Amino acid sequence: MNPLFPDTGKSLLALGLMRALVRRGMSVQTFECGPDFSDAACHAVATGNASVNLDMWYSSRTRVQYLYNTYGEGADVCVIDGATGLFDGYRKWQGSGAEMVQALSVPIILAVNARTASYSLAPVLYGFRHFRQGLRIAGVLFYQVYSSSQYGFLREICADAGVESLGYLPYSDKLRMPSRYSALTSNIKAELDALADRAAELMEKTVDFGKLLNLTTRIFPCAYSLPYTSETEPRPRVYSKKMSIAVASDPAFHFFYRQNLDYLKELGNVSFFSPVYGNDFPEADLIYFPGGYPELFARQLHRWKRQLQQLREYAEGGGRILAEGGGVILLANSVTVRQGGTAYGMSGILPLDIIVKEARLCAGYRKVELGGRTLKGYECRYFDVSPSGECTALTLAPVQTLKGAVAPTSFFYRYKNVMASTAHFYWADSGLPDW
């Protein structure tokens, strides 16, 4: 399965499962396997709790175990949503859901699309069950199932493959996930909320939740791998005094890792403001513009004229600004949302013009060597960046791909105390860059 064009049926199955557990009166803590923001945001809608990204490239094995144990404590159920196929990682099985569950010693429920399933699915399931030692397949949940008779055939397949069939999500033309290239506006959140309820209602009739919970119950917390290495890893920098930190948070700016936000709260007092809804420019020691899709709100942001001017004056005066992913749009000269369309003026802090290309997604792991540290992150954007003037005043750190090659269309700029990158970095482990 291509991670850039995900199987939305699997997403609906996950949301329905999460919501059904909540409807049973359980506190559910979700985890996203990998760096994706959109699925994690959907999890929060389904459960009411912020999701946590676990990534085996960002963090060490013991660090991932620590995050799972820390954020999962107090929950009745922990659900880890795999990003792609079970064994699909950034390098063969490295970074895959299979490596994750092996590190955490948790059981696996396979999500299988039944739309074109035939008896050849039996050896496939058998192969998943036996491919790698140390993994426990607790059972299978199907989706895109058209009838109870089809599910009867699927149960026979599971029996021959030696795996438990736990139920299914019936096909319904009323179950449609919204586009991933969209901001989580209140309308879309309401739509996702209704979808989660609808999927849960269907699954409550077709999934054996008693058996599912029984087969997946395990001892918590998970055991740490030995030797335990987290104590020897670089610790995030703690500044000498508590900072006031203002974070942009609204439908345009909502892609941030929960661990990053918790790390910022350790550094100081965190408050939130909304450029889309025209909040006043905040007074703070650090202003953080996380990623998102602000290009979808270009007109509203363009009307934030007085605050955009204040933002530029703040930057020119040496104020600290951190912008990632779509957050860099607010720092550019302009953003053009369609070919031949209007160029909406932004703050003009960076001599860049942003041109949206909806049909071309730029995505992948990224890393930057900065001040003797390796910053790791992930890039996911639908826009191109065009320099609109001299960039000699900018300090440029080359952005690399996971394999170490230079990513030619990505950047990490520093101008005075402004740091901006097209990638979203995982500051929770590396710490913020030095200003």
C-alpha cells in the first residue's frame, strides 16, 4: 500500500474501533506508528485524547518504549495505528509497524481489505503469521465486507490460515473519509466525528469485542530493552529561564507532535493564538508556527495585515520565531494558491514566494546537521518555494534525505533569530536549536 495514497477503508476501520471502545466506557490512548500528522489528528477526534507519534527512526528502541509506557499509563486501552503494511518501513522492515510491536511486545490485529479477497488470502495470512519470529498475530478485522455470507467465507479462510477472525466493518456508501489535503476545520472535525460514530455503530454489531479485548490483553508497562540506552542519549536543552511561548493553533496550523508540545511546556509557559481568526499578535519570547495547510486559508491570513506587520517588526527586532512545514508560508513574501491566481501577500520576513501545486506532494524523512546535532524530521507539503530576492542574509543548512542525499527543494533557513524549515522536526529528542 502506498503511504501517500492510503487505504481510507483501513482508516475508517481504525476510527470505528477506537470510537467503539470509547462508547464502551474505556479511556483510549492512541499511537500513530510513524511521522504522519493527519491520522494522529483523526485519532484525537475519535477518542477525545491527543494521539502520540512513535517512530523508530526518530527515537531509539528504549525511547519508544519509554514514550509508550509514559503516555499509555492510566489508559484502559492502547491502540497503535500502523502507517502502511505491517512490514513496510523506511528500510525494508526497519521503522515498520512490525518492528514497533516487537519493541513493545504487543499483539497485532491485521486490517484486511475484503473487497477483492479470494482463497489466495489464506496463504497470505499464513505468511504474515509465520514470516518473523517474535510477532503475535492476535486476529484479523476485515473491511469493505459486502454481506454476512461473504464474511462466512472469510472466516473459513482465517480458519485454514490458523488465525482468529474477529469481525468486520460492513461496506457502506455513507462511509467516506475526507481528503487528507484539507485542514481539520470545525466542519471536517464534525464530519469525522459522525463517521467515527457511524463506523462504531456498524462494528458493534459485527465485531466480537469481548474476544478482541481478551486476545489483546497484556501486562503493562512493556519491558525495556537491555542495555537501556536512554540515559546516555543527548538530552533536550533546558534554557536557564522559563520562556513565554506562543503557539499558532487553528485550522491552518495544527500539525505538531504531542511530544514537541509537551517539551515546549517544560521550557516555559505555552499559550495559543489564531492567525486565521485574527487574534492579536502575541507577546512572547518565542513564537512557534507549526505545520498545516495555511495555503487553504490564504485570504484570511492576508487580511491579518496589522499582525503580519507586527510579526515582521518582531523578527527584525531579534525576536525568536520557529516555523515548520506550512508555517513558513506566513514568513514568505506571498503565496499563490492556483496557477495564474492571486498572489496573497504575507509578512515578507523571508525573500520567498510560495506556489501551491496540489497535484504534487513532496514528502519524506529529512535531517539537518546543525550545531553538532542531527535534527530529524518529516516533510509533507503541496507547495514549491521560489526565492524572490537575495538570500545572502540567510544562513542555510542543507536538508538531507534519510539516505544522506541533499533534498534539493527543501530548506532550513536562519535569518536573525528566525528559523524556518519546510520539514517538521522532532524537537522532543534533539531539543530546540541554539539561538
